[in-house]
Amino acid sequence: MHEDLSPETLAVTAGRPERRRGGPVNPPVVLSSTYVSSGPPVPGELLYARAGTETWQSFELALGALERSARPGIVFGSGMAAISATFSVLAAGSRVVVPRHAYQLTLALVADLRERTGLRVTSVDLADTEAVLAAVRGGAEGPAALLWVESPTNPMLEVADLPALVAGAHEVGALVAVDNTFATPLGQRPLTVGADLVVHSVTKYLAGHSDVVLGAVLADDEALHTRITAYRTLHGAIAGPWEVWLALRGLRTLALRVERSQASAAVLAARLVEHPAVAEVRHPSLPGDPGHARATALLDGYGSILGVRPHGGPQAADRVVEAVRLWVPATSLGGVESSLERRRRFATEAPTVPEDLLRLSVGIEDVEDLWRDLDQALRAGTSLVG
Ligand code: PLP
């Protein structure tokens, strides 16, 4: 229905109430746990707020339009609830292929499912397309049921060749699920290249103001969409109406926020490469970055997450985090405020993530203010004078 509009426009226009004189331009927040009803339920009828609300529907329509999905999104109480719902489509004892670097709790969930339900797990370097597809085909143990993709990956920023992975996985009947949190629907729309499932931590860029925790799943296929929706109702991991309304409000400025923060991230990345206190910088905008060519070909924009390794090891990295004044030392990402953390401070982060890696989430502040603060913190943390 929205095919002729760009994602930037859809972020503003989709999910609005029908235009009528005297009507509101925004959907109302509806605070009601139940709806007036009697007799056998009519398909699509609102009955009870664990199964669906008007406030969800507005957000779900907007997200569905942005991801160019044939169906509305399915909103959840967190990104992890959305990810758990996605893994629920697998039969017991299935095999999944997962990136060795991905959001740490996605990998923790997979490990938990392996322990408790016999899920079989193959871990791969997502940037190595041949290795991923060999793992999906599986040789003697047979093809995987699901390939899990994050692109760019959290926190290593590896970029997957998504069209090739989808084509290869579908050849052997594997489903492909993509965590599109980092790229956002402005950067890539995985359903349009054939992915079966898309998940978001709505907490991050979509909501964009670090004031809600929410998630969402998208699926074009009717059976998958019905299954995920039923999982939400059965497991009850639902979102509150206020949070979803805030996320829709945040979504309206997605394009402005993403454009600004990406532009600033590219400026900072280029300067950080030259910084005497910095040993390594990861950002797909950098011509020397391993993900550069693929991101240029496949993504609309390089994103606003940076990986930075200061000289002096993890202790120096910790001191840099302590020394910032404008940047916020905090986990999470995708908010209007710039933040940073050393990822290996979490024992659960993948051991192949360097101990001294700082993950920076660039917000929408003035880039020169961000640079000055980062520069002084890097100098202070690594004991460089001047
Ligand atoms: N996916 C990615 C890529 C994330 O970075 C995160 C959170 O950091 C999640 C999923 C989990 O989302 P939530 O924190 O909303 O449960």
C-alpha cells in the first residue's frame, strides 16, 4: 500500500489514524485491558489486551511498512522477547547456525536452548559466506533449520552478504532470521531480499530516546506470522501501551536521527584512525575496514556504532570510559545521546571480542563537541599528554 514512498517518508506517515475532519493526527494511547465483546470472536476483533491493542496496531503497521513487509510487525515487551519468540518456530532438536559474534544474550539464549531442549548449534564467522553456507548445508548431519544473521554484528561490525546467505540457505530449506537492530529498516530491509524473519530491539534506534524497552518481529509468511503472534499471546511477553506509543513517537524522527548520527560516526571514525592514543578503529565507512566493500554494496549507510581499541589494553580502555564527560558511560545504543562501554566488562561477551574493545554509539549531539570530549578522554585514559 505504501510502495511508492521512501522509508524516510514512511517513518513519518505510516500508522496514522484515518484522516477525518476533527480527528487526531496521532493514534491515542488506549489504556484498556479488555474490549466490549460477546459471542464467538470475529477474526481481527480486539478482545483482550494481551492479544492486541489499537496502540500496538499503529506501531505494527508503521514498522511493517518500513520493513516493506506484507504484514504488520508483531510488537513484544523487549528485543529478547522477540528473539525468544523467533526461536520458538524451531522443532525440538533442530540445528541452527549462529554468528560467533552477535548480541551476547542472543548467544546466551541459544546456549540455554541447547542445554535444555537439545537445540544443536553451529557457530560461524558471518563474514565468511562460504563457511556459513557450508555450515548451513551441514554435510552428514543434514541441513540446518535456521540461519541467524546480525549484520552488522554486535559488537564486531562484521557485514554479512545477506542476499547470498538467503539464497544458499533457502536452497537447503533453512529459514533465515535477521536481527536488523543495528542497520535499522533505513539501512537494509531483509524481507525484500527473501529473509523469512526479522527481529528488532525497538529499544535502540526505532524508539531512539533510551526511554523504553521493546522488541518486534516481522514475517511475510502467513504461517510464521500466525505462529509468532500466537507465541506472544501464549507466553504473555507483551508491551505496555505507553511504551509502544513512545516508540511510535520516536520512530517519526528515525531518518533524521540515523542520518545525523551516521554522518558524525563517519567523521569520528576517520579522525580516530589518526589519533595517537588509538590502536584500531572499526567502522564500515573506513576504506580499510573489513566490512567496507560489502556495506557499500548492500547497506544504505554505514551505521553509527564504532569499535575503538585504545593503546594500553583493557585498563586504559576502562580509564577512557571513566574520563568522558559528554559521552555517557552506559550499555545499550541507538539513543539520541552518545554512549560507550568496554564490552568485555561482561563475562558473557564472546571471548573472541578483544578485551580492550570500546563500543561507541554515536548520538545526535554536535560532532565537534563529541570529538573534543573523546579526544581528551583518550589522552587521559592512555596517559598521553597534550
Ligand atoms: N539485538 C541486538 C543487536 C541488541 O543490541 C540488543 C540489545 O542490546 C538486543 C537484540 C536485545 O534487545 P532488548 O534489550 O530490547 O531486549
